[in-house]
Amino acid sequence: ARPDFKNSCPWENFTEWNWSCLLQKQPQFGASCPWDKLSFSTSSLIHLLCRQPQFAEHLPADCRDAGVWFTILENRRDFDERCPWDELEKAAGWEWASLLKIRPDLADRCPWDSFSGEDWSRLLEECPQFEDRCPFDKFDGDDWYNILKNNPQFATCCPWNKLSSDNWMNLLIFAPAFEDRFDWSSWTR
């Protein structure tokens, strides 16, 4: 490595994408970045913040992109107050499920009505503490299979008739304890 690299580099020719790529791997060059002159795209900013969340302090004050904010909130609790929560309320359930796995403390801000059965299934696999908020009637057979294979405690909520033959076959592979719930007379060969 050349010690004069920093001084001989044509920083002014770097695009926001160049800066994002560089800072992801070499965050020590952050002091050379002209933050106020760059307009980072959502993609560049998300890539950078996923790897180097300390650069969130350079986020433009008017940034309202939900994808950027989900990335920041996963890594930086000190940005909760700056977050445009009204924008995040419009986000998809799967985005919220991913965030809640890391930040369950944000549950009161979550628009639970945006969750599909699949979103609930994904969340409850890792965060069963949200069971009391779940409308289990949104679950289809695939959702029930996914949740029951890792969380058998939800069996009391399951309408077993929603599981297809394929759901049952896969569930019994992972959770043979449910064998007594299966209607063997319905099995076709």
C-alpha cells in the first residue's frame, strides 16, 4: 500500500456509487467523502449502511425511503426519533417482520394489518412472543406447516383441515409428534 494514496487519489471524480463501494470496505476514507455534495441513491445508501451503519449520521434530513430506514433501524437505535414513521407504516408486512426479528421493541409502531399469513409465519418462527397479535385465520396450509415445524406450541390454534397432503407429508417429516392429528383414512396411495 502506498502511503500517499489518499493524497494522490482524484476524490472529486468519485461518483456516489464509487464512494459507497469504497466505504463499505474501507470506512477510514469517510473523512474524505464530500457528503454534502453527493446524492446517494437508495441502493447505494442501503448497501453502504448495511455494512457500515455508522455512516447513517450523514443521511440527508429529508430522506423518507422506507428501505433505507429499515436498514438504519436494524442497526442504530439512536435514529428512532429521526425516522419518518408515517412512511414505514406503508411498508410491506415482510419488511416489518424482518425488522421485528431484530428490533422487537418497535412492535407498537408496527402496522400489523399489513401482514399476510406468510409474513406472520415468518415472524412467529423466530418471535413467538407476538402470538397475541396474530390473526391466525389468515394462515393457509403452507403457513401452518411453516410455523408448526419449528413451533409446535401453536398446534392448539391450528385448523388441521387447512393442511394439504403435501403440508402433512412435510410436517410429519419435521414434527412426527403430530402423527396422531393426521386423518390416515384420507391418505391416497
